[in-house]
Amino acid sequence: MTLAVEAISVWSDDDVDDVTALVRTLGYDVDSAAMRRRLERLTPAAGHRTWVTRDDSGRVSSVSGAQVTWAYSADEPTAQLLLLVVRDDARHAGTGSALLAIFESWAREQGARRLSAVSAAATDSAHRFYQKRGYHEAGVRYTKLA
């Protein structure tokens, strides 16, 4: 069986509910209305791409999202993987690896030579996932709430 990864930019109510549930597993407090607003901003026209996989019933079982950014330090864009989360019952089937491979292919198509992955879930398993696939820690990101 081949895992089907789908690029998505039009969201049904069920899709939004499923993505909301997945994002909540990362510890974020979000409801479906707020998630819909976010998803509707994160469009290909704005430099973003979102991918999902679905279970046998057609529900979203994983989601990943990325953006292309430009920096002062390089002539090529950087592609950032902003989100990758797989529902518990869909893990250990290559889903995360498939989503990461799609992201990397898309990044190359955008001309990105540098790829970064944001790991919001500060878990050893998430860190190991990226490290096993050639990603390494690169600096520290500081955040301040305004």
C-alpha cells in the first residue's frame, strides 16, 4: 500500500476539525474556528503549503505545513517545516517520513538550499525523528510574547 500525501488548500469542516485535534495534541489551545482562520491565511499564494494524509474513512490522520522565507544572509530561500503531526494510530507506518520527503521535494522545487524544521513538541522522539533524517540543531530561537 502506498501512502497518499495530498496538498490541500480548500478545507472541509471535517478537515478543519481533524487538523484542530492534531494541533491540540502538540499542546496548543485552539478551536476549529480559529484553526480555519489560520488555515485560510496559510495559502500557496502566501508562500505556504500544507499536506495531509487520510485514513480509510477519509479523515485527516496527519498534517504538515511549510513556508518559504528569504533571508539577508543568502540569495536562495529557506524552506521551513512549521508543522508535522501524526495521529497516534497512524504512527510507525512511515507517515512522518513520507510527509518530510514531500516537504523536502517541494522545498527543492522552490529553490531552497537550506531546510529547517520547527519542533514545537520538545520531545526526544521528535528530535530523534529529525536527527535520523539528517537535520541538526542550528542555533537557538528566542520568543517573546508582545
